[in-house]
Amino acid sequence: MGNVIGSYVFGASRGIKYLTLNYEIEHIENPMNISAYDRIENSLNHLRELKIKMKNFQDIGTSLEIFVITRCATHIRQITIDAHCRIDDEGFCLAISRLVSMQKNLCSLRLTERWADVATPLIYKAIQTQSESLTTLEFCEFRNLQALLELLSNCPNLETLFLTEHFSIQNAQEMYDSIDYLPPIHIKHLKAYNILFPKISDFTLMMQTLIQLSSKRLNTIMLQFSDSNIISDIGQFCPQITFLSLTITSNELHSLYSTLPLLTSLDYLHLVFAHIEGSIGYINDPVLPSDESLEKLARSFPSRLKYLAIYFGIPPYKRPIFDLPRSLAKILGNIKNPLEKLDIYNEMDLTLMCVIADYATEIGGLKKLGIVDGWRNEELFERVKDVIEVIGKAYVFGINYNKPFYINRS
């Protein structure tokens, strides 16, 4: 059946622009084999976006299909390779490197770094062939920092670096110690969230290295984990950033007090207050920031700030003793300049909405309020409709807000 459908699709098509090869589906009888279809060259000549999904490496046929695509499609602008399995096959790595290096104008590339270490030079060299056109690079399960830094220094037009999923970083300390001798990198947007890593210290060193090497070029920083060293580096090396998203605990508040006033161009701030895993006491618990600390945090916001987004990642057993409306009121009541937009990622209720409505009334009105649920509730809407111009869904960029945030520092 697969070959019959494939013959029809590729035979009748005037040009396929979007193609997904899904090797995650098991037990398909007579799966498609694109190399066997007539007029495949004409069908793939207009291909602009290619996605390859793999749960288990299949066989040599997978590599052959990629080689066929490479022969027929050299104007792909976006490539995604999601391989959720260990790739030890030399032919597959060669096929991927060939696919990337043969493109004329590749703009976006997402790779899962699950290949053997010996294949790293081959694949990174292929990526570097796209140095003039590549603007977005995303790595899942990232490992080799040295190879990445060399690549980034040779990609002058690369704007966005996105790192996600499992990290097992090599040579983080070595690269950080050599930072004075490394060439600058050119990224404008640094994003690392939905991440897992065995050593927080390596992740911190890696972020510090990237921040310092990109220095005055960064406009956006989005990190699902940050500590005082990272936050201090942001203030010292990136005072020009306009968009900052950080996951913090109370341990990082003192660093924020001194860093935020330095960010004079900052107009968007997104803060996730995380819980420190293993902390079970109710007294001086880092998950419960004091009223004084929240007031001081708000007073440190730069004067240009117009867009604030907040999430308190409170564990279920702490929610009965955490007064979320009061905490939000302490922040809003101490911001020096009025906000235009506010996003709240915690569950909305009437008490919390009243705090927002009081703030909006005091400053003369909010342009936009974003919330993750309850925004169709008529009672809530009636409470704020006269002081908030637009009420809608909060912007969610890949972070799961349906569970508490935990930071394990062990």
C-alpha cells in the first residue's frame, strides 16, 4: 500500500515543498521507498522543508533515501533530524553530512547529537559549509562544546542558537579557562530550555562561555537554569539585551538585584521561580521568597521594562501556605514604571485577577493581559474588561507550566 500511495504522490506532484520521513512508525507493510519512484527528481526539486524522525535506526535503506533526497533537492531551507536512538552507522552520518553540505541556501538546522564522537568532525564540517546562509541552529542532546565554539566563530550570519533536551557536555572547564584565547561568536539569540543535564557546573560554564564570547551581540537570552555566575555575566557582558527569560530560585535574587538595573534596553522579562529539590522545610524555604525580596526585585527592574511574565513553580504541598496574590501584589506595587503587558502562567482565580485589576486601574490601564487558563470566565472578564484592553492566552515558548519547577543542585 505504501508504494502505491508513494507512486501516486510523487508521480502526480508538480513539486513537493514539505516532506516528513517518519521512521518511528513500526510494523508498516510495504513501506514507501522514495528511491523507486518515477519523476522523483521533479517532485523534490522544490523541496524547502525536510523532517526526518527516527526512534530506532532502520537499515541501510534509510541512508540511501537521504542520498536520493540530496541528489534531487539542493534548495532546502529548513532541515530537522530527530533521531531518538544511538547512531553508530557511518553511512547514515555520511548521508546527513552530505545532505547538509549540498544545500544552496539552508537557513535552519535542527540535529540530535546522538552520533558517535568520531562522526562529529564530519557533521560539523558540513554545517560550516552553510555559514553564509544559516541563521538558526538547534541541537538536542548536545555534547561537544569545543566543536560548537569553532563552528559558531565561523558562522557570521548565525543569529539563533537553541540547545534542548539531554546535555552531556564535554570540555566545559577547558573551554572556559581558554576564553581569552577563543575567537568571538556572532549569535543574537541564546536559548536553552526543556533541558536535562548530569552536571550543573558544566552547564553553567558553558553558558558563561557562550555569553562572554557573544558579548555585546546578544539581544535575547532564554535559560531554563541560571545561577549567580550566569546572571552576573549577563549584566557585565550583555547590558544591551532586550529579552531575558530566566528560571531562578531565591538564591539568585541578590544577583538579580544588581544585574537588572544594568540592562537598560530590557523591555521583556520572564521569570520562573523554581523549587530547589530536596528542600522540605517551611522556614526560610527558597521556594517561598519573602515579601521584602519580591519588593526589592521589582524596584530593580530597568525603567524601560514594558512586558513582564511570571510563573511561581510551587510544589503542590506548598501551595496552601503560599499566598500567590499577595506575592504578585508585592511585585506589581513596587515597579517604578507602568507595564504595558503582563503574562501570568499560574492558574488564574478571582483573587489573583483582582490584584491585576487593581494594578491596571492604578497605572491607567494595561494594554494586554495573558493567562494560561480561565480567560473565558465571565466573572473574571467583567472584573477587568474596563482597565485591560486585550485579554488572551499567555505566550508559551516550549516550557511546561503544568508542573512545579525543580532544581537539583547535587
